[in-house]
Amino acid sequence: MQSELLKQFVVDKVGDLKARDLVVLDVSKQSEITDYMVICSGTSKTHVRAIAENLMSKAREAGIEILGSEGKDASEWVLVDLGDVIVHVMQDQTRDFYQLEKLWQEHA
């Protein structure tokens, strides 16, 4: 699946479970491993886990390869690697602490 279509797929699927504060960053000029980072928040560990699990389930159904996922057990920050798009689903306090948007925008 092309990067742009995969990005839209991810945005739609995290939106299905009401992910909050969705940010899409084009990191294609800064990274050789991915084109987009999608960062969003969940309201609790359960919500974060549900958003990530829904995304992975829908990706499998669509035949999209999941290269990896991390953090489902703790569910404070779940990373889903879909190759051209890497998804970060985070609780608010974790997102505030790491400030990924700021980190990647500073290197733009």
C-alpha cells in the first residue's frame, strides 16, 4: 500500500475508536525508515490498548503487514510499525513527557 493511502488508513482506524489529539508528521526527509508518524492519545491504558489493537486487527484484515508493535502490556505508549507509517498511541502524561511532535518538528 502506498504511503499516502496507508497514512489515511491509519488515521481512519484510530479515529474509529475516538483517538484524541491526532497529529500526522511527514518525516520522509528526516528518516530513512518511515515516511509518516501518526501520534494520538487515548484517555486511559484500556483506551490506548484498544486503539492499537483495533488498528492492528484492521491492518491484518486489509492484508497490511505489521512489522512490529511494542508497549501493549503497559499501554502507556503503544507503538505500531507499519513500515511507511509508524503509529504512536499514548496516554496524555506520557505524550507530554516525551513530546515527540516537538522533537520531530525541530529537526524538520
